[in-house]
Amino acid sequence: MTDGGMRRRRAFIGSFTAAGGPGIVTAAVNRDTGALTALSKVDGVPDPSYLALAPGGDVLYAVSETSEGAVAAYRVAGDRLERAGAPVPVGGDSPTHLCVFAGHVLTANYGSGSVTAVPVRPDGTLADGPSAVLRHSGSGPHNRRQQGPHAHQIQPDPSGRWAVSVDLGTDSVRVCALSDGSLTIHREIALRPGSGPRHLAFHPDGTRAYVANELTPTVTACRWDAEEGTLRPLAEYQVLPAASAGDAYPSGIVTSADGRFLWTATRDEDVLSTFAVEGDELRLLGTVPCGGHWPRALAESAGFLYAANERSGEITWFAVDPDTGLPRYEGALEVPSASCVVFG
């Protein structure tokens, strides 16, 4: 199906089925307004909290954020999804994030503090089990949240040479290599103790990266060297104005396509923060309400910003001012216990 003679743009929305979520929702994206319209849903695996598309956009992968831990593949069939094989155990507890990297699906397993590699067959389906499970080690000073490792995100770097995992429990970022199905740690970079890094976003130029810290409402700006596979922390910035009070837990972080702006989502405060990117430095421009409660994830697509508000149950979208980078609320799509949104 087409939209104005072009292939219809779609969004795929994950949710927590254990909290009443519908599973994975496929939605149409209006190219002019950014608005989402639900098309179909599928509930083939429990708690598909994070999603990732294959490079060709024809297969969608989903983690199952359960104590058993699994990943599932779906074929994108027009406006709906079709299961492509049975869910595959990842050998880890509570996977919260995944990516497609070097012919594998990698998952970050929060509960067990590990990263898993599952081979992808030529047809996009998954092998019957992992080729590797790389276990993190260490802890942090936060008595409740950092008693052990908690891998929260895994993603390729812009060069495609490295897989970068962010660990909330050990206050570190690990740069990993994948060879012959085996994962190894190339380098581990320590961040400030107690910061609780959650997610990382690369700058489009491939030389900078930004880490959203969950246990302290900050962003750590870093230099990234793809040749050496190393990350160098530069400075830490508050995501909220000095006058803000109360609990605040940053979650999602994204950069604009042109690299001029950076956005974060912060739960409990329920705001989106906008930063100007000024060389190696960041400058907080302001915050706006996220349009719901507990924004768990953030995404940018075609000049619009999207927040997955888990506890209020909707995806909100915002038009972004191209000059100031500030988002303006435009609308919402109800999705109970929404956890993420990705675009294809």
C-alpha cells in the first residue's frame, strides 16, 4: 500500500503484555503531520518491550522481557506482522534491548547482566539458540540498583565495527567485538560511580556519543574513536533546570538527523529535554511535558519526536522547530503500557 505514490511509512510499537499491553502494534505514519494510526496488532510473545528492524525492513525482531528471556522474529507483511518461527531463548534474564549486528541479533539482558548473540539465517529467521552469551561483571555504589551488572542497551557504533553495551549496574560502557559468532570485550569504559548509565546515542558524525544516566538525571558527553574502539567521557550535564525538584529518571536519548540537537526523556518529571550540540559541549535549551506519564523510550523520525509513555499508555508525537530544536505537542495514539516505537 502506498501513501501519495510512495511506500507507506510504518511505526512498530512494543508494549508490556503483563501490564495490559496489546503486544506489538503496527501503525501508519502520516508524512506531513507525523500522526500515527493503528493498523494491526500481534501478541505472539509476552512483554515485547523493545523492537529492531532488519536492515531491509522486511523482518522485525522483538525481545521478550521475561525471566526466561527470548527473542522473536516477525515478517513485515504489508500492514501486519507474521511470526517467523518460534521465540528463541537468549540464555539471559529480562532482555531490555536488542539490535541487528553482523548477521546476528544481539540482546542486552538486564536481569542477568549479559549480552547475547543469536545468528540470523539468510531468510531473516533466527537460529535455534545463541552462538554466544557474554556475561558482564562488577557492581556500583547504589545499594539497591547496582549490586551486580545490568546490561540495559546494545547497539552498533556508526562504523559498524563494534557493538556497544551500556551497563547500569557497573557504571560502564563496554565495546564488544563479534567474530565467528563469539562475543569478546574489546574495552570497558568507566563512567562516574553511581551515575547508572542506561542508553547511549551516537552523533551523526560518528565522533561523539551521549549517555543518558538513569540514577542521576544527567547526560555524559563523550568522544568516540571508531578506529580504536574507545569512548572518552568529557563532561556531564543536568537534563533538568536547576529549579526542578523530586524524583527524575532519564530513559530515552536521541540526536537530530543533522546533529544540531539532542533530546532526552525523563520519567516521573515526565518531560522531554532539548540540548543544543555545540562542538563537544551541550547546552540545555529547555523542557516540555511528554504528554503522558513515565516516558520509557524516545525516537526521532522525519522531523518529529515520539515518546512511548508506559504508565499512561500512549505514544505522543511532537513537531520539532527546525531552528530551535524545541518540540511542540501534536497528538497521541493510545497503546496501553507502551514501551518503545521504531520506524520502517
